[in-house]
Amino acid sequence: MLQPAKQRFASIPLYILVLGLVLLPLVFSTSTLDSTLAPRFTYLGVLLALLAVSQIFSKPNSLSLFQFTWPFLAFIIFEGLSLFNANTPSEGLVVLLRDSGLLMFLVMVIHTCQTEGAISGISKSMVLVNAVIGSFGLYQLVTLNAIVDETRLYEVISLLGHRNLFASALVLTLPFLVFTAWRQKGLWQWISLVMLAHTTFLIFVLESRTAWLAYFVFIVSYPVWILLEKMVQHFSFRFWRNLFVVLLLAGVSAFSWVYFTNEKSEGKGQVLKSEMGFDGSNEKTFTIDERIMLWKGTLRMVWNEDIGGIGAGNWKIMFPAYGSDMFRARQGMVQFQRPHNDYLWILSETGVLGLVAYFCGFALIMFYGLRAASSHRLDQSQRVLIRLLLSGVLAYLLIAFFSFPRERVFHQVVLYTMLGLLIYLSRPAVSSKSFERNTFSVLAIILGGMMIWVGANWWHGERVTRKINEARAMGDWDGLLEYYNQVEENRFYKIDPASVPLNFYSGLAYLNLENYPKSQTEFANAYKLHPNNIHVINNMANIYFLQGNTDSAIVYYKKALEVSPKYLDGALNLMAVYFNTQQTDEAYKLLRKYEATFAKESPNHPTLSAYRQAILKAKKAEVLKATANESLKAHLISIDDDELQSLYFESLNQDITLAEIFAESAKGKF
């Protein structure tokens, strides 16, 4: 039987949402540096715009959603305000746009749920999403022989870009698998059961401890919700509201007290050690120890920076000043992009009020969900779904403590779909003001369009940056500049995923082409964007030195060592500029200071021996010129290069000067 035209038209938003969810994991690009971030950001903009347009014409009921969404709106406001503190505001615009788009997506999901069969359709689409990512992950697991060779497990990433992200994505789809397996009959029930078993197998095999813990929490939390429902029902709404306000004020007050009584320090160059007692210098892979050091460095940043945060998207720019002592960051091999804890990430970038607003959003929706589940106006299947969704949200909150799902569009879309269903099942009031629905739709269309535009620029920037890196590897400096010209005016892509400003690459090209003035301009622009990138700082010093401005070169070499005290190339460069400007004593002091660091970090450094030999010869010449003792002069002249180094190391062992060791050597003590 044909449906009336109006009824069919009303189902279009649901069709768009279901299709959009199913296609989401298939959106990626092999031409970008990160295969998923820019493509899925752009795709979210397309999906948001399509949903908004379809809802304008389908005209669902206007709903009063402010009581559910005000914390997320407040969070976005604090996120926007944090950009006034940002060193590089352009990095925060993408983050702000993403979070605003997700809030509008949440509203679109809630409105779409009014369509008949929406809950069933959305649940089935998530089963298909699980099947897509799970099947591709299983294919990788088998073809890579990762079941037998555990060292290849890190390559099992499915369509999520990282093994842990893959495992956590599987966990987030569990509420829909369980609900569909319980509620549906026939084929869909069997598909859901098979995918549930398949998901459990993959989570176990992938050895992601965070996913294991989240899976366990998902299971054990279900009966807890039943108990909490009774508590929520037992006390009045006013009681819970007052309790919430008291806890909120107590938390903010405690943080403020710690913040304002904490002794401020720059924090740069300090050693980071974990509470687990491991030696970070021996850990060459990402470990628990390194993660703890990321957290400690982030907290150091929080206590020393503005209480309103360092600005959305600016953690990666500010963190090197607090965490470059970590093993993989010391020589600039790794530029950490995130603290592997979403809450510390939010706290550091948007301040305590931003984090409070973020937590309030979850707390409020989960509270209303519990109230709805405790009421008798919902049928059994709806109450079961609420509990499963609450378990899914709780699993997400745990994952966010150890990982970075907030950065990933896939994880956010699944999360906001769960939140949208929870709000819908909590029964928001129907508003008589239709302009509220239309306003949301218009805003969603505008935001969707902006996301498409920014995402397209981001996508293009990543594709060109890949080519820039290829040209750099081949030493094709003219070709590199041609590629750079394609992204030079891109306002939304100034820093690549490795936290390297694009101006750095052009500066490097001009440096190798010996166009020093142009190189200096490009490095200066890169320094403005990222003043804590040691490669940028080091090359700023290099270009000053090549142009004869040694004083400025020394300033920037010292800045590089302030950010990363164990940056060996920076130390060698500073020794060189001291030596070449006849500041032999300064070069010698720096050599002595860094001998222990070189011995531990890079005992076979290819150029240290030559630097050491030149500096020691200069010091020997100084002592020879300064002494009036003829026998000591004769002895110094007789000392060859090998003996000179032996005496130098002996002076280090005894903690005496080179002149003193020469004198003792002349007396025959060595």
C-alpha cells in the first residue's frame, strides 16, 4: 500500500540519517596525512546540511530542548572565549566549528526520532556500522597474521586510523547490537547476535586495555542503572538540583583554590617522571609511563597558564614547553598532539568552566534518562534501551579518560546519536513556537556549509602537505615551493598533523636555495604559529647565524634548549656559534654540561667528537698562551689529540678545570 505523500516526505530525514551513519566509516582518504580527520569532518558538514534541509520540509514538531542542551551550548561559548588566550587561534576555529556542528547534529537526531520507526532504524544502522568496521578489521587481522604475530596488532586499525580507536569504536556500538538482538526477530536478530560475538572476539584479540575496561563497565553498569532509577525516583527533583549545585560550586572552588595558591613557574625544561617508577628514557614506544608523563605535563600547563585555558586547539602548541623532556620528544622525533585524556585536554584548552560545562552536559542527560527509565509512561523496550544507552555513554566517558575519542568524528557521531536518543526518550516538551525548529534548521544549514568549506580547505591542505613532504625527502626544493604556493593562502590549514607550521617547510626550501632573507621571513612566521617547536626555533637561530647575526642566533639556540633541555642538535649548534665567535669559554662550559646527556642519549653521536676536539684544542691554546711556566708550555705542546681527550675526561671525573688537569699531568700524576 502506498503511503501518503506527506508521510513519505516526513521519513526523508530518517532515511538521510540512517544512510549517513552507515556510510560514515567508509569515508576516508589515502591522499591525506590523517586518512579520516578532514574527510569525516567534511562529511559531517554534508550530513548536517542534508538533515537540516530535509527537516525544514518535513516539519517535525518543535521541541523545547534548552533544558537538555544548555551545558553543551555553554561549553561552546567557553571554547570560543578561550581563543582570546590562544597563541594560534586558527587552530581552534576547526575545533569550535566541529563542536558546534555536533551540537546541531544532536538536535537533528532528536527531531528525526519523531519519525515512526526511527529508533529501530537508527539501531539497525549502527549494527551495519559495526559490521562494516568489524569485518574490515577481521580481514586485516587474518591477512596480517596478527593473531599469531602480536607485533602486527598495531596494524589492525580497520577504518579508524588506530588500533585503540578501532577497539573503542566497537565498544560504542554495543548498545545498538544488544538492543537489536533483544528487540528484533528473524534476520536482524541473527545478524546482531553474530556481530555481538564478533565484536567481543575482536575486543579481546586487539589487546586494548581501555577497550577491555570499557566493555566490562558496559556490562556491569546495566544493573546499576536499575538501582539508581529507584534513588532518582525516591528524592524530589529539587533535591537533586540542589545537590548538583553544591557539588558544582565545591568542585570549582577547590580547583580555584589550588590554582591560585599554586606556586607559578615557567615549567620549561623540568624533568618529567611518572609515578610508576619507570625510566622514561628507556621507553621507546608509547607506554603507560609515557601517558602518565603526558598527564603530568598537562597539569603543569594548567597550573601555569591562564585559568581560562590556553585556547581550543592549542594544547599541541603549548605542551612542548612542559613536556619536551619526555624521551620521544627530546630530539623532536615526536610532537605530541594530545594528552590521551580528553578531560585534561578540555581543562587545559578551555579552562575549568569549560570542563564543568562539558561534564554538566553528560550529567544532565544521564539524570533525565534515569528519570525517564524510572517512570511508567515508557514501555519495557524503551526503558531497556535507555539503560543500554546509559551504559554506552558511561563506556565512552571511561574511554575518554585514557584516549582521545573527542577528536574523532566517528566516535562523536556515535556518541551524539546515543545522547540524542536519550533526550528523545526523556520526552522533551513540545513547543508551540515553530520558529525554534526553523531556527535550528537554518543554523544547522549554515554550520554545515561552513564545515564543508573549512573541511574542503583542510582536506586540500593535507593532500598538498603530503606532496610537500615527498618533495622535501627528495631534496626538490623548487618543487616544494610550488606545492607550498598552493596552500600559502589557506586560512584554515596553517599547521600539519605533526605540529609543523607550513611556513617551516617553505623556510627550509629557501634556506637550501640560499635565499636567506626569504627563509628568515618564513621561519619567523612559523615561529609565530608555533613558538615551542624546537625545529622551528633551531632553524630561526640557523638563519640568523648564516646572515652574521650571531647575537640573535644565540638567543634562539638558548630558547630551543629551554623548551627541550636535552635537544642535542641545539646544544651542538650553540657550541658551534660560541666557538666561531671566539667565545671559547662558553663553548667549553656547554660541552662539559652536555657530556653526560650525550653519553646517555647518543653516545655515538656522529659530530660530537669533532666538536669536542675543536673546543679542547682552543682551550689548550688559551692555557698555553696564558701560562708563563716554560716546562708546562713544553708539556702542553707535547700533548696529542688522544691524550688531550683523556685528560679532559679525567677532569670531568675529578670535577676540576682543564688547566688544573694540565698542571697535574705536567707533574707526572697522569
